[in-house]
Amino acid sequence: MRTITLHDTRTGQVRPLEPHDPGQLGLYVCGPTVYGRIHVGNARPFVVFSLLNRFLVHEGYRTRFVTNITDVNDKIYAAAGQRPGGSQRLAQEMTAAYVADTDRLGLGRPDDEPRASEYIGVIIELIERLVERGHAYPVSGDVYFQVREYPQYGEISHRDVNQMDQGEGVEGAELKRDPLDFALWKAHKPAEDTWWDSPWGPGRPGWHIECSAMAEALLGLEFDIHGGGSDLVFPHHENEAAQTFAGRGRPLARLWVHNGMVRLQEAKMAKSEGNIFLLHEALDRWGRDPLIMYFVSGHYRQPVDFDEERMEQAAASVRRIREAARRLTPDSSPAWSAPLREAFFDALANDFNTPRALATAFEWVSQANRSSEPVGGRDLREMLGVLALENLLEAEQVTVPAPARELAARRADARAAGDWAQADRIREELRSQGWEVRDGPGGPELLPLT
Ligand SMILES: [Zn+2]
């Protein structure tokens, strides 16, 4: 087995993955709070950790990959407002939308997708333990974690305790012993339409404790990889780590791995495209292959811009592989392939460097393109499979529907008449129907927008 390393936020180092149970790995990744449709930024951790999980399975590990769904949260109460069916219906609808949107990425589903509302019992048990051990205190139906009584606080985010803000605003401020304390349980408020009984009265859990309890329930303590977006390092993951260690005397996770943010570049998007930052809109506009290509083109830890230009580059990369695929045969691999295959998987083993791996895959494609003979594509298929892009090697059976063919003919007429504006308008119309016109030497050709 290759040594696999990942950057660990807690120690600030790239560290070897040393499974707690040999041959097995537990991964927990913080998923969405379901109060609206998810955007492209929310999709990044789903893509990064789904692909990391694929790679770990490829390397021979048995994995259990858990991504939670936060369906009890202030944001959901606020978004539901007076809607019929209230916060529960909104959370159910948005959970279904999240599953449908992420299904379209074609990455499969995590092994478990626990919902906070189904784990209230284990959440209460963990809070009780924290109260018993003197790390938390109930007051007026709320329960708060005492941050200053926990000396390791700050070990994940490396912030100075005195510079921290839990982001809870004025809520509960008069009840906290210290402004730094954060809520584990919140007493029921009249405006909230869901609540559960607890030893402290009716109420509902705080956000951070949900993850500590669900992760432990499904993966046990000291599981291997805890992941999420870098916006969760503080306070969410700092608090998860503190709650579990304070309550159990053992760490929650061994490696804390964070992906960089997606910067949604509004100014660099065509205005007519609607809210292209929502994942389902982006999938309608570009298709899943360019989106996956876009995500693997950047290193998971780096922030990345999401704009028209980058998506065009990703679509071009997809086309490059599709074009090369026409010359490949399914069996075997040429002799020059083995070192490239090794370099590809080594790049992934080294802090999951997908851009370096991808560069190796393109080197492979260039080699194949230089060959005058058909080339066996088995290695390339294996490489692309780990990036969930093996479908680019499938032969395409494209049938252009009649309305698109008609439009293409009208565009050819417009061009012949020198009406370039009209030809451009028709090109755009074809794009909106999912077709790209390419004016090749043999006349115009319609290619599906991938
Ligand atoms: Zn979480």
C-alpha cells in the first residue's frame, strides 16, 4: 500500500494516514443545513470527499463515509417563517432537493446521511455527560459549554481565545457565564415549531453538538478523517472537538481536513443565466462532467474562483479527453503508461493533489495522441475512474433532435447571407438547448454541451 498523506488542520502538518483500525477508515464530513437549495460552494466538500473516498477504496481500504444533514437549526426556523408545514416541511423538501442535486454529480451517495432530528437521544446523552463532568451548565432551559474550563480550546483553529466570537450574537448573552461559552441545548421559543423533551425542559440541540453525537454514533471515537469546508474550522469544528474530548476523554477524530472556499464571481458571469451559482442551475448550464473537471482542476485546500472562464476551461479539458478517447481501445496499456499511472496515484497519495494527477492524465492523453496506432486505454480508464470521469472514455451516441438541426440550418443560411448578428443569436439559442456549433472544415457540426 502507498503511504497516503493529508493536511491536518489541528497540527498544521501534512501527516500520514494511519488507520485506527487497520485496513478500515471512517470519514465524517459536515453536510448542509437544509434551508435552501445548495450552491456550487456547498458542493465542493461533497465532491472533494466523495472523490477522496473513491481514492481510498481504490487503494484497498474499506471505508465508511458519513455526511450529515442538519435539519434542526436557527436558519431553518428563520427561512420557514410562516410557510405552511413549517420548518419540518421546509427541511424535508430541501433535504430531497439536496439529494437530487448532488445525485446529478454522479458520485454515488455517502454510506450514511444522518439527520440531526433522528439523533436527539444520543445528543441529549452527550450533553448530560458534559454537565456531569462539569464542562457544561444548564440555565433557564438552555445548556452552555464552558469554554475557559477546557484548556485545549483553540487546538483546531489556533486562535487566541480572547479574540474568539461564537457568532451567537445576543442570543442567550445574559445567561452565559462568559461570552465565549456556546449553546449545546436551547430552550423552546414560541416562534419555533419543533422541540423535544430533555432533562432541561423542552427545546432543541445547538448545531455543533449534533455533529459530535452523530459522528460518534456512526463511526466511534478517534475515527480517521473529519472533513468540511474551511469556514467550519471555527467555531464549528473547534466546538465539536472540545465537546467530544471533554465528554469522553478521547479525541473525536485523528485528522481534520478542510477544503478551501469557492469564490462565486458574480461580475464574471453572463447576467442572463439566472442564479448560476445554485448547483442545479450550474448543472443545467454546464453539465456534470465540466463541473467535476472544474473541481479536480484545483487543489482541494486552495480557494478557487467560480466563473465563466474557468468553466469554459473545464469544458475544454473534458472535450480534449473525449476526443482522445476515440482513438483508444479498451484492453491493455502501452509500456509508456506505467510510470504515468504511478505518478498519477502518487499525486493523489500526496495530500490528494488532484491538479497534479490531472496533469499526468493529460500527459498520458498527449502521448496517446502522438501515437499513429490505436492505444490501449486501460490505465487511463483506471485513473479517470478515481476522479469519477471514466465516462469521458465511453463512445458517445449522439442524435441531434430535429429542432436543433433546423436551427443549425437557419444559422448556416444567416452566415451565407452575411448576417453575423443573426448567426450569433442562433448560436446562443443552440447553446441554451445544449448544443455547441463547431464550424469545421466539413461544414458546421453540432456537439452536445457536456
Ligand atoms: Zn458538523
